[in-house]
Amino acid sequence: MKKLRQSTVEPVFGSLTQYYSLRKIGVLGKAGAHKVMLMAAIAFNLKKYLKKGGRKSSITFFKAIIDALCRYLNTFLVSPSEIENHYHFS
């Protein structure tokens, strides 16, 4: 099990820390860190997909990516009143 993890997950984290400068995440809170890691994962997977020759059906691929990013961004868009309620500004 350890060898499987070393060959699948740990190189990804190594790439994220070395090439995407994610040694430290410059946001506060778990929600912010979650957003940063999701965007890094999207960038990593796009790079991996394009490197493996995924350019043949690029129009449908990029339409799917745009749809996924729009859904992702809509999940994190909140109204200002929700932000005020969450952070309890005085």
C-alpha cells in the first residue's frame, strides 16, 4: 500500500510544492486553503491532460473545463450579508 501511495499521490504533492510554489498557502482558514488546492489540482490536471495528447478534441474539452470552472466559482460566490454573518464584523 505504501508503494502505491508513493507512486501515485506523493509525486503530485512534490510537483505542487516545487513548481506551483505551494510550500505555504497564503490564505486564512480551511475554506481558503481548500480553494487554493482545488485550483492547483485543476491546473495540474490540465497540464497533465494536454501533455498526454489531449489536444485532438480540445473544443469539447475546453467547453467542459469552462463549465466546471463556472460551477466551481458559483459554489463560492456568496452575498455580503453571508460574509458578515460568518465573520461577525463589529
